[in-house]
Amino acid sequence: MHDANHVSRSSAAIDGPKRVKYVRKLEQIEQLSAEERDRLGPVASRYVFRANDYYLDLIDWDDPDDPIRQLIIPREEELIEWGRLDASNEESITVARGVQHKYTDTVLLLCNEVCGAYCRYCFRKRLFMDENDEATNDVTAGLRYIAEHPEVTNVLLTGGDPLLMSTRRLVEIFDALRAIPHVRIIRIGSKMPAFDPYRVLRDPDLQAAFRKYSTPTQRIYLMAHFDHPRELTDLAIEGIDACIRNGVICVNQCPLIRGINDNPRVLAEMYAKLSYIGCPPYYLFQGRPTAGNEPYEIPLVEGWSIFQQALTRGSGLARRARYCMSHETGKVEVLGIDAEHVYLRYHQAKFPNDLGRFFVRRRNDEAYWLDQLEVVDREPVHA
């Protein structure tokens, strides 16, 4: 009943103009009791809270375990001392402010330090802290770096969420990147289709920019971020459709998150729906051991089991995801797990000699990250 009500409201909302109302204080959420706000206040003080009325309306407030609630509302367990803010050591591959170059073909431009809302399990929550200045709206240094590196064919706009930027600013970046001949693909890493579909639906200038800068030989890709099938409302599907109709290729990537999508049936349902709407699954990430994220983490062996069970459902287009860890040394794909071992491969690698390398670690049912898996055979040591 809850889902049906939301679908009907969403369908009706498409017909009229709409701007979401952003919420930055827990006191603005009337469904939370005063006691809950007091308890969660210290969490929001350490790891910033932000949401909007569209997304909050997806929550079933009668269910304390509601997955959308778990995704967006702070939890006291976030204050447990656990993990590191920069769990993948992104600092080590930062070549200029807001510019990361880890894999040969791809450069990341951290061009915004704000998101439509803040996922509680975010691996870059450090960007949203007052003392952090890693992201920058000035991408001049990044553009210069990219122009000087002809091996770079892909540029990922990320942050923060690039679709929170003005369309005028996005067009400036698109135009500058299209002036660099070797940049063939522009990627936009965004959860706005889930957080605020109106961002695309109600902006004809953005749609026109997609048509202009996503060409038959130089595409724009939307790296969407849906975590749960309930996020795939009629409005969200319309938003994806608007991207597709205006020349953007859409795929989805998300982490496996405790309390949100750690159920094979839920994951399979989301993957099937994503394949139906033309936004097929791309990566399923193992949650990074990021400070504050302990309540959302899932051991690797359990995660592999969930992933494999999900892949027994749906068509081939719904089974395209790779289960990976974005480790400091590269994107490590989990290929298989048996009674004794975990079988892994570098799908992407920081060090060229690692690319494609297959390796084996000892199985550990409590481990949630590569560093906790015991080495079976001697592996290369990088300086």
C-alpha cells in the first residue's frame, strides 16, 4: 500500500512544476520525536545531514527498519570509532586540487562538494566536513592536466554531485572537455535521479546540453546511484528516460549496504527494474571501511553470497554487475569464494603490472576488506 500511494503521487507530480524543499536540520523532520532528534543531533554534527521533501516522502515512518530511512537518517552507531575517512587513500592519487588520476584512461574531477542528500554510508563524507577543501568548483587545473595527458579518454565528474551545479557551469565544463580531442567519454556520477528527478525533468537547458555534448562518437554517461528498488519511482524512471532520450547512456553502480539492499530478492528486484528502464547494473561495490560506516558494513563472504543469489534471478542484462572493492591498489573484483579461499582479480589497477592479475587470499568470514585477507601466495610488493 505504501509503494502504491507513492507511485500515484509521483505520477501526478510529473504534470506540474516542482522544486524540492531541502532539509538540513533534524528538527525539520516532524516524523522524528524530540527524543530521537536529541539522540541523533551529535551524529549529524559530526557527519552532516541533508535531505529533501521528495526523498523523505519515500520513507515508511511506521517501519523503524525502513531502508530509505536507513539510507538518509543518522544512526547513533555512526559515532563508533571505526575505519578511516579516506579509506582508499585517494590523497595518494590526487594530482591537483579536485583532480584524481588512478587508472590510465580515467581522470576524476571533484567539481562539487554538495549532494542532493547525504547517504549515511558515504565513502567521501570527509568532503562535506568544514575543514575539507579537496573538491573545487574551479576545474582549470584539472582541464589543463587532462589536456596534457593524451592517454585520458574518460573524465568522471564527481564530488559531491555534479548535477547540483548550475546548468550554466556544467555546460562550461562540457564545452571545455569537448575541446580536448582525446576525451571521448564524459561521465557524471550522480544520485540526483534518485534524490531529485526534477533536476533533469524540469531543466530543458540541461537536456539540450546532453543532446549537444553526447554525440555518436563521444558520449556522456550517467553513472546513476540507485540503492534500493523503492527509489525507482515513476518520477525517477521519467528522469532516466529524459537522460536516455537526450543521448545519455545510463548505468547504475552502488555499494552493498547493511539494512538497505543486503537481501538477494531486493537486489535482484532492483537489478531487474534497472534493466527494464535502460540503466543496467554496472558495479556492486563492497562498502569501504570508512569512518562512521560500521553499522552499514557487510563481511565480504556474506556479501558474495548475497550477490550470487541475486544473480540467479533476472535476465542477462540484469546480471551485468561486477562485485568489486575500490581498494587503494585498484578495483579488485571478487571472482569466487570456496571453503578455503577467495579468488580475486584486478579489474582496474593503480600499478600497470597489476592490471588483470589474478590472485588468491585465505577465506575469512569476518573480513570486510582486502587487507584483512591473509595472503596465500607471494604477491608483488609496490614501492
